[in-house]
Amino acid sequence: MPTTLAGRELIKKYIADREISITSLATVFGVSKMYMTQVLSNTKKSPAANALVLKIIEDFKIRPNDND
């Protein structure tokens, strides 16, 4: 399975640019703040964590910006 590190970085940029807290993001996706922090920091690399990364990307339609 390909790494989701690039996706995790896109999510972190997305929430920083929009001033969305990790707590709010965790609440929306029904996980704890600690778990979300571990997922976004690439500490959690389980299939469930990778699935969460993909779900966040799809739900928010996060795409790489060619201008970055």
C-alpha cells in the first residue's frame, strides 16, 4: 500500500490555512484528539489510520495545489 504521508501533510496544511483545530476535526470524524494528532503526525500507520486520512481527504475534497 502506498504511503499516506503526503496526504497527512495536505490535511495539516488544509486545517492550518482554514484555522480548523485538531479537536474540531477529531470531533467531526468521531475520534479522540490524541488519535487524530497521532494520525496526522504519522505516528499511527494502521489500516484504520490510513482509511481515516483518505476519508478526510475525500470529505473535504483536499487536493494538492500546483502553486505551493
